[in-house]
Amino acid sequence: MKLFGQDKEDFTVLVVREADEVAEAVDQALKTAGPEERPGLERAAALLAAAREATDGELRGNWARRKMAEAGVKGRADSVRAVKALREAEPGLSLLQAVRLSQEAAALDDQEYHGRTA
């Protein structure tokens, strides 16, 4: 599945959200779960609830951060090296798309940094 738009100038990045369907399956499993399964399913339900609340920008930023980490990128997520790593990870990305994704990743980094120091 391609996540990125076909047009190099277009910033079409699809965010696939299946959290609702998975959450429903976990909720159904919880209804019939035995005591040994319940803690794991409850944890899964909590993780899914958090995923449902994430914005599209957060999902894209997290994807970009994963790709950068896989490439061994250290430092700022919006650096030239980070943008290059994104374009190598997903050759269909235009420069504009990679820059925007790196900015979304950097914004998440900044939010986490300020959240820890506030």
C-alpha cells in the first residue's frame, strides 16, 4: 500500500486508522475473557484508546520518527539528514513531503521535551 500521493507537488499522505475496528474486537474479547486474559486485554484497550485520540499529524510524525530511528538518524528530526533518510526510506516522497513529515516529527519531539521540563 502506498501512503503518499502520486503527484510530487501534492502533499497527500494517507493516514490509515483501524483503531476503531481493533478496539471493537478487543472490547468483544474482554466480554468473554477469563481472569488470566483480562489484564492484557485491558492494557490493549488503553493503548487503542490512546491511538484513537492521536491526530493525523501525530501519526505522520511518529511514522517519520520510526523511519529516522531505523536509519540511525540522531539529532533534530527536521535536519537535512533526517529529510534525506525519509526520502530514502520512502522513495516516492517529494522533498516537500519529506520536509513536512520531518517538521511534524520535530514538533512531537518539542512537545515531549517541553512536557518533561514543564
